[in-house]
Amino acid sequence: MAQVNTVLGPIHPKQLGMTSLHEHILFSTPGWEYSPEARQHFDAPRVFEKIYNDLLDFKAVGGVTVVDVSGIGIGRDIEFYVCLSRYTQVNIVACTGFWAERKILPYFAERGIDYHTELFVKELTQGMGTTTVKAGVIKVGNSGDRFTRLEEMTYRAAARASRRIGAAIVTHGTQFAKKQAEILLDEGADPTRVIISHLDAAYALDLERDKELARKGFYIGYDHIGTEGWSSAAYAMPDEKRIELVLEMIRSGFLNQIVLANDTNGWSVGLVQRGTQQHTYAHLLRNFVPKLLKSGISEDEIHTMLVVTPANVLPF
Ligand SMILES: [Zn+2]
């Protein structure tokens, strides 16, 4: 029976409940821990309290599971995640894999495809890093202006690991969404195990692209929800525009392939704290879902996107 790996152990897909499939508990740039300001960046009780409260707030509006897609080197801290999940009783699914090249540590950059395939498989089946806590998904990313050789290698390794284990892949790097799909398909990945993330980036909206990817079987991530006018990010835009994307994809028959999330950071370690007070894990359920309902999307359709789809995507 396929199960979902959370940081507290495997669970039945029915235990996922309302799930946000693309979030970050911790997010950083590798190397911060060696800076003289490290203590300032990561005052553990303060960071714990902030994320603990965010997770309880998410739970208060009906949230049950958060998927952390930070991965190796950009903040993933297994023991910290275990404590957060234990004390909040919110399921946390952590990932193996990487963000784009500039946040891949040299140690890993110097290694090849077989190493990475085995690394991903090991983290999914035995445990992440030196722990016995298993990853639940594979994250891969590419840069905004190009798709580097190193990045392509991580995509190919992710496809091989996914083929072997069945785990889902979550991507990053909207400008190259079609190339992501090509590489993964070339490596034999099952598109129904892949979420192409961030397709709601303001600078790269393309509904025809989204439909084409969905026709091939991929999941379509509209997962920057809540990154609106307050943000200087190039991908920011009003949530109302995201609702238009969701409506059009539902009209086109792709309800079962839409993924929704906030892509927010519980704590940005050593970086400018991203977001507003409102842009926390709870935003999706507290502010976005009521707008979906008002736009004519039904409770059933919302249940499909937030409960049924995650239960299809995550188990292996
Ligand atoms: Zn993200």
C-alpha cells in the first residue's frame, strides 16, 4: 500500500487532509551558518515560535499537511522539522533534491548523475542526511535565465529516482517549464508524478503552455498564491489573476491536475524576511479559498484541488 512519508513517519494518503504542496519551512542561501551573523539569523527559540504559530494558524483554518520543498542546502533542518510537526501536529513532508544551480553546494555540484540518483533514492527510502527521517518528494530547479548542465543533470537524476521509487517531483524555474517537461520525459519520468511549479509567475503566464503540459499528464502548479502587490518579486501579481487561471483550467477539463500553494517561507534564514504578516501558510485557506468560492468554483472542486490531488501526488 502506497504511503506518504512525513517527518514523523509514513501516513495513509487519507490522513493528508487539506494540503499545501509547495511551501518552505526554512529557506536560505547555503553558507549562512559560517557568517559572523549566524546567531542573529537563526535564534532557534524565536524561529521556532514564529513557524510554530504559523503552522497552528494553518491548522486553525483547516490545514493538515505542509510540503516543504527547500531540499538540500537551503535550509532543510530535519530535527527542527520533526519538533515543529510533533508540537503542532501538522504533517510536514520534507524533500530531497535541490533548488537552482547557485544554491547547490559545491560538494554536490562536483558529483555526477549516478551519485544523485542514489542520493535521492537513499533519502526517500532510508533517510535524509544523517537521519532516518525519509523524504516525501524530490525537488529540482533551474535558473531564471538559463538551464545549466548541472541543473539538467539533477532533473535527469530526479526522473531516474522517481521511476525507481515512484516519488513525485516538484520543479522550480518557470521560464523553462517546457524544457523541464522535455528533460523529464526524455529520461522516462511519468508526467503524472510531476508538478511543474510556479506557472502563475506574473512574467511568464501562458495558459496554452499550461494546457499543453496538462494534456501530457503533468500537474500544473499555481503556487505563488498571496505574492501580490506588496512584493517586489517579478512573479508577484494579484490573486484575482490566479483565480482566472484556475477557472480557465477547470473549464478546459484539468481540475484534477491543478496544484495550489503559497510558496511562502516560515523563516528566511539570513535573507530579508519575505512576505507580509498575511503571507503565511494559512493564506491559501483563509483568504484565497473564499475568493475561489465567490468566483463560482464549488466546494467539491476545492476539495479536489486541496485534498484529492495531494493524495494522488504524494504516496509511493
Ligand atoms: Zn518554492
